[in-house]
Amino acid sequence: MENIKSDKIERVLGIYTKLMNGYLVSKAEEAVNYGVNERSIQRDIDDIRNYLEADGERVGCINSVIYDRIGKCYRLEQIYKMKFSNSEVLALCKILLDSRAFTKKEMTDMLDKLISCCVPKANQQLVNDLISNEAFHYVEPKHKTKFLDTMWNIGQAIRGCNYIEVDYTRMKDKAVVKRKLKPVAIMFSEYYFYLTAFIDDENVRKDFDVINDSFPTIYRIDRIKNLRVLDEKFHIPYSSRFEEGEFRKRIQFMYGGKLQKVKFQYSGTDIDAVLDRLPTAQILAEEDGIYTVSAEVFGKGIDMWLKSQGTMVTIMP
């Protein structure tokens, strides 16, 4: 029995070494070399396949033994590089589900692709089980709009500095208006994707100097009914480029507007939650658990957040 086990180990290691060194492996030849039938060699190859897949998470890529029909033999091929660990994929799936930004079909398709492409087969069912209940009860957004292609086209226009023309359903009166825009960023916040852009109007300066002097208009991408990417280009000097990261720090609930400073006292139990919500916030003072906080923000969205804190926040002049 020990000899049989030793022979099996020797065969598997021999075939594995050949594959790893780029050699082609023929079942018939290996059966003759080791004095076994081809079914034994097939089982050895299956064992190597299972090992490579299970080992993929550790080494960061998935290798697989592929049958080459032309050469009628087996070879090693790198299927894809793993970008995420199992736990990272689970976290991304949870974030996607919590975003509630897509139709149910789009969400299901993205989750399936994310799991099948980034998780070894042996662990795919486990990840699926951990998200199955939430995926089953997923509530899609009321607008039920498929906008991924529109968003991609906007991204291409941003990258190429192309003007775009949109038919947009205005929120306040539901009227559809046409706008010629300079698109500068795509952002996500509270269930929706947004386009940040500047209206091409003589009353709005064509080239802005710094972020503090520019007040972009914000459009929900699902409300864009028609999009046309124009051949016409716009130019923004590199030193004056729009930085969505800096803008993101200063905006709440995607309500645009002028840059302003707010000052308030916070008497709640979790000052870290305030600092996470307002990345530009600074603690000016603290006394008896009451914090005096100052923050730089765009627009009036900050008013909504301050009011939501109830008696824990007192606005200061």
C-alpha cells in the first residue's frame, strides 16, 4: 500500500514539475512512463488542477491545466490574476448591495461576475451563501433606469475633455431641459451616481482658477434621458483641474453651491463619526465632552446633516 502511495506522489510531482516548467503533458506518454493506465494519469491531472485552484488565493493568481486539442496534450495556463481575497470580495458584494444603485438584474449580474471571476470555485458557494438572503431581498431604486452605458460614455468624455449635450429631467418641476456641459467628474452618494459639470454659458467662466472659485452643477445620471458626446473639446489647465476628491470632502448629499465655513458645537458620544462625515472638520476646542467644530463645505447639504443631529448639534455664528 505504501509503495502505491509513493508511486502516486512521484507521478503527481513529476507531472506537476513538467507543467510548471512549460512542458506539454500527454496522458498516453505518461501512462507508459509510469506503467499505469491513462485513467490514473487523468486523476493525477485532476488532483493538480484542484491544488492549483486552492493555492490560487495564496499566490495571487489562478493557474489551470488546460487540454490543448491541437497538440492533444495538457499544458499549464494562467487563467487570471486574483485581485481580491475571499474576504475582500465578500466586503465588495456587501457594499454593492448596500448601495442600492442598480436594477435588480444589473446587481445580480455584477455579483455573479465578481464572485465567479475573483473567488476560487471551492469557495464560491460559501460567498454566495453569505450574501444570498440580502441579494434575494434586494430593493432596486425607484427610477429603474439602466445607466451604466451612459455613465461609461460620460467617463470617456471626461477623459477626452469633450463637451456633452444632455436632455435632463429637472428635479424641481420634472421638465426636460437641454444642457451643453463640460463634464469633469462622476461621483456616487446615497444610492445615486452623479455627473459634476459646468454649464457652457457666457455667464459662467470657461476656465476656472481654483476649486474654491468654481461652483459646479450636479446632475443625477439616471435622470439623463439622452446623451451626446460632442467632437468639440474644452481645455482646463492641469493646475486648475477639478479634483473630485477635494470636492467630495466638502459636499453633503450632493447639494451643490458656494463654498462656505460652518461652525457648531457637538455634544454627542461619537466625535469620530462627525469627523468621518465631514473630512474637512477641525476640532477647535473640547470642554466637558462638548466639541467646538469648524468645517469647510459646499452648498446647503450641510444644513440637512446638521438638522439630522437634533439636540447633539448647536450651530454657532
